[in-house]
Amino acid sequence: MIYLDNAATTKVAPEVLKEMVSYYEEHYGNPSSIYYFSAACRDAIDNARQKVARAIKARPSEIFFTSGGSEADNWALKGIASALKYKGNHIITTSIEHHAVLNVARFLEGSGFRVTYLPVDKYGMVDPDDIKRAISKDTILISIMYANNEVGTVEPIREIGRIAHENGIYLHTDAVQAAGHIPIDVNEDMIDLLSISAHKFYGPKGIGALYIREGTEIYPLIHGGGQERNRRAGTENVPGIVGMGCAIELALKGFDDENERIIYLRDRMIDKIFSSISGVKLNGHPEKRLPGIINICIDGVSGDTLLLNLDMAGIYASSGSACTSGSLEPSHVLLAMGLTEEEARSSIRFSLGRYNEIEEIYEAVEKLAELVGRLRNS
Amino acid sequence: MEIYLDNSATTRVRNEIINDIVMVITENYGNPSSLHHKGFKAEKILNYSREMIARLLKCSPEEIYFTSGGTESNNLAIRGYLKANRRKGNHIITTAIEHPSVSNTFLDLKKDGYNVDILPVNPMGYVNIDDIKRIITEETALISIMMVNNEIGTIEPIKEISAIAKEKGVALHVDAVQGFGKLDFDVKEYGIDMLSLSGHKIYGLKGSGALYVGRDIKIAPILTGGGQERDIRSGTENMPGIIALGKAAELLFGKIDENARFMYELKKKLVDELKELDGWSINGPGLNEAAPHILNISFSGIRGEVLVHSLEEYGIYVSTGSACSSKHHSESPVLKALGLKPNAIQGAIRISFSIFNTEEEVVKAAEAIKKIVPELRKYTRR
């Protein structure tokens, strides 16, 4: 089995699992209970909050745990829209966002908001000048992903942050694919809201966080008990939170070395693909990209058929994002980058991670070349 | 030694399911939406858990939607139903003893212009069916009422309420976070349109829950995105939470009555043991009528909070009210709604049982209470 779908989800790190298990069996108290038995849970949550904050250079009081990246994105957009509708009704985003942003934007359009979907260039890059042009006196929020999940292009967030800041507009960034993989500094980047998800950096599924800069006007999405300082109700997912804290700490620990290793694997894979298969094109930005993501278009081959064949050979990759891969629609990201429908349908994504080895990379490409040859001849 | 008698706040994860959780984390870690084999395996786990919950509720698996917990389920049911059924009217009904995830959602909807009616309860915590009949109108869109109250264990007459709701074409949402897995019921026979449940109250994981939505009920999502859970709840599925919920439900199947009898015996034992002590009374519907796992007692002349901390010294964990509000040191709105006097409210503690508690633990807890309460009474200035 060769797992090359780490952008869809990652395997939980063994160190993370070990910490989580004690919160199933030992420290199982409800953090809201007043007795000391639950203090361990409260401490664990505080501790994890500090680790998450440190990873993006935020303050712990600016981190709010959610059930994942989708909830964080929903909260950021709907929460700001509700809180600031008295100021204006215009939101700027891009056409290559994850569906957790795109579908919320569409939903808000249905409730009286105006949304500008910025185009991207052939590399999937947003042009900051387009943002300047799109801003109006009614603009209340700019939501642009830190790095794209399908092609790995890293957006010019710092520049966008400056523009947002100069215009007094909140900037939200969906950093689900970026956090734990590239350095993020919410102050340098002038980010007001940022979504992250643990299962993309070797933490568990079902836990994420929204960074909310102090002083930001935002409305809650889920109402109830007073957890997360009255901003996100619901008994805290303590094992998940602990796992997230541990996972992000691990990711930061060997950050540079690990990134260097993954970039090395990625570049070997790209080289090998280009040397062994003809009619291949790399999608996404050649340099400004995430370490682990390779998205390629293979002429004359259906991506879905190829994936099915790779699957049977025990190699797991994907077309587009996992969340929409059930749909068989061509990727909205690739279409926005100017690929034809046919090119988009011929594209697949390999995403590399911590547990991949160079042998697997070579084996996967060998199998890929063989399958492409067979499919092209059939 | 640790004696955990706060199982309405949360429960310890069952030993039998830890391995399944670990398997989902270490081996079957795929994203259920992925088309490859790893994704397919994850999807199978998802289906399994859905079936196990459906079997316990006696509904079809397609009527179950996974969420991040009871609070999200309640928010989704109430907001999602109203959003999808705007034309049904703007009158909504709930009770004075709901969990904050229902009551605060209703308060928020009031700000949005909904006409909110909050039903009172009698000293036992029951709503009056006639009250509902009286206030229900053509404009009523939704009734939200809990199955089992989390602080006093009152079991509300859901069947009777659903009959009225049905007659008037009003949707019924039931917060069954404290009832699911504790009481044996048939969601169809009860006429429930939407029902919330939570994993960590039935020996599963925190951060997991589900919402039952009857086939003929339309709701809109509150979380949009990748379209998971048939577009009703987006977000990569919390697989460890979901397998734990499924396994926990499987292990409770066919055992609910037996478990209820067991917990009831523990509760009865505790009450018997306390008979030598004076100046205490049970809040809510009393020993026999309340849900088997919840016991709420007021001790005269002491503060519940002090008793909780004193018991803690003995390694015994109970609570004052619901965990979600216990940090805020405010009076329990539930006990207030019963019409209890301030002294009785302040002197209340909740003891809640699990199927893993033992008679020995209960006796020890009673002994500790019998020792502490007179001490506190003696040394507390009034």
C-alpha cells in the first residue's frame, strides 16, 4: 500500500495517538465540571491552545477550537457577515476556494450579500491588484485561502493582508492545507481570521480551530453552553484538542528538515514522472507551492480511470479534493486556472507526507507509467 | 480510589471500543470521501455506525446525520428546520428546562424576530400538555423539548406532545442527549421528527453526535462545504468519534432495560443508605419516575458547591447542575423553573450513574455524604 493522498487526510502520528488515548480512559472528565478531576482536561485544553497559538504566532486567547476546518470556515464567513451586516454586504473571495468557503459564499449570496469571486492566473495565483479593484465601501470581508488544496499554489497572503488592513477590511484565510506545512505568522501576514484542521497535519479528524484576532467583531455559529469563552458551545472534544496540540507541536519541531525531505521526494517524483511519461504537464505554481502536493495533467488519459487502476495496484491518490471527488465533476480549481474540461478530467493529485519513503515514490511512478501506457493503448 | 458519579456530564470511554478507535486512527485512517480503497473502508465504517444508531432508534440509517455533538445537533435541528420551512410560520415553542444549546438558540432566534414561547414546568419538571394545546397556533412551526432533563431526570411525555404536534402539523424536535441509550423507545412510534444525541454520554467520545431527521422532514444545513452527510453537514467526518458512537450504540442494543434496572438499583441503594441522614429531599419526579441514571438532591443548610468540593477530597465526583453551566456559579434555571426555594437550589447536587458503577462505590459515596453533610452544617455560618 502506498498512500499518496495526504492532502485528503493524514495518518495520525503515533506520538499523538499515545497522548489522546489517556483522555479516553483516564482524564475523561467534562472540562466544565468544577471539581479537580476535570482540571486535567482544562489544563490539557489550555496547553493545546498555547501550542496552536505558537504555531501561527497568535495569542492563546485568540484560538477557538471547532469540529474541523469546515466549521471554522463557516463560522468565519457567517459570523463576520452577521456581525458586520450593518456596515456593508460585500465579500471578496476567489474562484478556487475549498467548498467550505465557496458554498458559504453562495449561501450568503442568497441572504442578500454580494460576493466577488476573483479569478486566478494559469498557476492558480490571485492578483492583489484585482483585490484592490474589487474593494468597495460595502466590503466587509476578504476570504482567500493560504494555499490551494488541489494544486498547492501558495497565495500572496502578506500582500493581501496589507491591502485588507489599509482598507479596514477583515481578512480571513483558509489555511487548512498550509498550517503545519509552511510557516505562518498571523501578525506579519495581517490576518484577522484563520481556519485550520488537525487531520491535515497528522492529528485526528473532527477537530480544528479558528484564529480570531482580538477585537474582531464576530457572531457565534453554534449556541449553547459557555464553552470557548462563550463563542463556541458544545462539550469540548478533549482527546481531539489534545491530539491537535501534540500534532502541531510535532509538525513544528522538525519543520525545516522535514520540509526539505518532502520537497526532495516531491521533486524526485516530478522528475521521474516527466522522464518516464510523455505528454505530462504540472498544474500549479512552479515555485510558490506547498511542499507535498503534485498535480499533473496526463494527456489522453481519464483521471478517474487512472485512479481506479492505481487503487487496484494499492496506490492511493486523488483527483481534486476528497470532499468533491465523489462527484466526478471536473475540478473548479483547474477550470479557473484555464484548463479545458478535458485537461481537468485528465488531472490527478499526488500528495506526499511524513510517512512516505523514496522507494514508494519510485514504485508509484513506475506503476503510474505502466498504467498510463496501457490506458493510452486501449 | 476514584468514584465517578457524574455520568450525565460525561462518561468514561468503554474499554471494549478503545481498540476500534485506535484502528480507525492507525490503519483505516482514510477520508470517507476519497474514491480509493482507503476511502471506501472509511465509508464502510461510517455506514456501520449509522446502522447501529438507527437500530437503537428503530429508524432507517438514511435518517441519521453525524455531527460534532449534542450541541451542534440541537443547533442544526432547530435552525436547519426553520431555515428550510420558513413558510410554516414564526412561532416556536420550547420549555423552561432545556439545555443551553436549545434555550440559547431560541433566545438568538427571538432576536431574529421569531415569536418564542417558553413553557413552564410543574414542581416535578413536567410540561403541561394543556399548555401546549393552548398556545399552539397556525403560526407555530416547531416544538423543541427534551426527552430527559439533564439535571433532575424528568422524562417528558413525548408521545402525547407529538400527538398534538402531528394534529397541528407542527414539527417536533427532541433533545435526547440524556435519553438515547438510557431509555428504550421507538422514534417512529413516538412521532419524533428530529432527535439529537451525543456520543460522550453513552461511553463514546467527546466531539461526536448525531441528529435523526425523519424521512419526510426537510432541514437546511448550518455547515456548508464539501457536501458530506448528504449535504446536511459538511466537513471531513470525525471517524474516531463515529466508530466510537457506532460501537457504543451496538453494545447498548438489547441491554437498555437491563442497564436501566441496574442503574435504578444503584440509585435506590444510595437513597436507602442516606435515610439515616435528615434534611434532604429529592428534586424532580422522585426515585421511581425519573430517568434511571439521574438523582438530584437538595441538602438543607449547606451549599451544593461546597459539598461537591468536599466529596472531591474523597475521590468522589458529582456535580451541582449541568456541567455546561456549573462553571458560571449562577443558579440552575432548571431548579428555578421547578419553583424550588433559593435555599433548596443552592443546596442541590446531581449524582448520575453509569453501568460501570458498583454498589460498593455507591455505599462509599453515601458514607462520605453522611459524614460530610453534618460537618458542613455544623461549621457553616448562616
